[in-house]
Amino acid sequence: MKAFSYPILLLALFFGSSIFAQDSIPDNKSFTINGFANGTYYGLSKSFDISSAYGELGLKVSGNKGNSRFVTDFRVRSGSFFGENKTIMDLKEAFAEYSSDYFEVSLGKRIVKYGKASSFNPTDNVCPKDYFFLSSDMEDMQMSNFMLKTNIKPANWLNIELIAIPVYTPSIYRYDLFDMNYELSDMDLPLPPAFADQKVEVSFHEYTLPEISFENMSYSARIGTQFSFADISLTGFHGYDPFYGFKINNFAIIPSLSLVNQAEFYKKTSLGLSLSVPAGSWLFTAEGAYNHTEDYKDSIFIPNPEFYYVAGLEKDIFGVKIIGEYIGRYVLDFEEKPVPLFPSNPAELGNYMNNMLAHQIGDFNNKVFSQSQKISHAMMVTLHRDFFYETITGDLSFLYNFTTDEKLMRAAVKWKLSDELALSAGGQFMDGPKESIFDYAGSIMSGIFFSMKYSF
């Protein structure tokens, strides 16, 4: 009976609001082809002289007639990516849509973004991101999902959006590029001489995605309102989080010490609120979500329930757009796990190693989930300025995590040589305490970049 209810829900999502589709759009017809050719270099990191060097072709075809339209966005990239020569074909978006004054429905691959904040978005759970796609444009990280999307618009100030995602797509994190190997002597333990100088090789095993079934579908709902004094949105999500943690896949001592981790996925339920309020020349934004998870005490790859929130102010001062945002988390049922004690009985050494490995991967997951402390605080400041009638634009961002002492700075300049041709250049710096996420990622993602892009 439960499995039968999912198809019924999808049919209701598709047809249940057809009563709103009575008003039609004039019978016009258009067909558009545009795109770009782009060359990008990103490198001079600690680990790679050339992190990425590739050419990219983007082709977007769209059209509409009457109440219907379609959109396709195809990308192909070829070059070097973290020391590998590859050609990547990416159908970024491809969907068909029917729309009227009061109702819209679409089916296919598309990108949906939620949230009012400019840096971190606690309510943005629908689509994954490729965090290790190095580009001069941060929007290139966005990935699409195959979805059935319905919008009901009973009034011009109200939009109800319902989304069903039948196939799970995780975000992309290249943790396999991290140098996480360590010496046993670094653990400051009374190890036997035979182990004292041993090195543990850490690697990551290929993950297994959840089974494709109605039970494993994800659902999202959003109620958006627009008034002259504020934009307010309520969001809900249930399903597999695009984010994920890790578990131990294997540990071996022969022929050498090796630890293999594997990504593991989990479900969550998220309820969120986002708003933006203009106040004269100021713009106030706020966004927060409660993320509920289960079985987190028994599974090291599942984060604790938490409150995740962002608040920001935006203002133009002497032509410079300044955005300052506070990012915080409050972790529920937080417990700081003690380090396992080294046993005095040699017969208990095996259990100690298992407990120690579980503690280490749990500690790593806490860093990934930003749950190393019960409460965490961070601040991000972004500056944007246009020059010479938007011929040149400059951006500068700085992020500092007060809880973990991790920091990020990114600067970029874009120069439009003509309506079609643009040059971009800049750099990014990431750093943090030893064995922090920014410490690992900084050796790969810090560096300089430049690109040349022709749009048509």
C-alpha cells in the first residue's frame, strides 16, 4: 500500500492543480540558440602546478509556443583536471514546461536554487553542487536534478512550488585528492617499536548510490510570498541530502597499514524560512533551517539534528556593494567523543584499533558537517564594484570561521573587451589548522585562475 501511494502522489502533483490552467498565453512562437566557448586555467596550488586547464563549449537551445516551452543546456569540457586528461559531456539542463497565469508544470533536468542569503543557503536542498569544479564563475558549481516541478499561483503575491525527485544525485567532493596519510608516531601513543614508524595510507572507495525506488525519492515544497515590504519563503524537504558523510570500508595491516573510507548517504527532513526586507538603502536578509536526522548515534556518517542560520546586510557605499553575513550552527544532542584509551592488556589491542579508527572517521565527519562544536560562528564579507559602465567588474570575498580558525579569500576581476568577449582573472586562498577541512582543501583549491570566454 505504501509503494502504491507514491505514484498516486506524483499524479496528484501533476494533475491536481489543472484547474488553475484556464488562462492561456498568446500563441506566439520563438526559438533561440546561444552559447559560449571558454578557455580556463586554474593552478599554482600546493599540490598541482596545473589544477585544471580545459576548453569548454556551452550550447543552450530554448523555444516556446503558446503555453509551452523547452530549455536545454549542454556543456562539453576537455582538458586536464587534477592530473587527469578527460573529456566531460554534461547535459546541465533539459526540460519541457507548460505554463499559464496560475499554473506551471515541468519535467526534466533543471537547476532549482532556494534561499535569500548570498553566501551560504540553509534552505537550498534540492540540487547538488560540484564543489571541486574550478572555474572563474562560481555559478558553474551548480548541478541539476531530474524532477517533476509544479508551481501553483493563486495570487500575484503567492507561489506554491512542489518538487518530486525520483533519482538521487549527490554533490561532488574530491576527498580522494586530500593527503590524509599520517604516521602512527604522530598519535603520541605507547606503541610497540614495530609500529612506531609505520605510516597509515588513507584512501577513499567508490560509493554505492541508494536504490532507485519510490521509497527513496526526495520531495520539496516551497511557499513564496512577495510584498512591497518583504519577500518571505517557507520551505520543506524530505529525502537524501546532497551532502554526505563517510564510513570505514576496510582497514588492513598487511602488507602495510591502510585505511579505506567510503561515502555513505543519509535521509533528512528540513524545515526552513528565508526572507529579505528592504529598509531604505539597506537590504536585510535572513535564512534558517532545522535539519532533522535519525539514527545519528549509531551511524558515524549521519550528522546530528541542527539549526543552521544566516543573517546578512547589504548596502551600496560610494558605488561599492557591500554584503556582510553571519553564519551559525547550533547542534542538538551534541557529545564530544573522548579519545579511546590505549589498553594495558595487549590482547585488547585489536578492539582499541577499531575504536580508534571509528573515532578518527567520526571526527572527520564532524569537520565535514561543521559539527565539531555545539555552536559555531562564521562571518563572510563580499565587495562588488563596477567600473567604466560595467566594462570592468571586481569582486572580493573573505570568509572566517571563528570556531575552527579556517579562512578563505577570493578575488576576481572581469573585463568585457566587447559584447561577446570577456577576460577573467583572480585567485583563491584557503587555509586552516592542521587536519582541518580547509587545510586539506587549501593544498588543492588555493591558486590563481584566468579565463577567456566568447559568448554568442
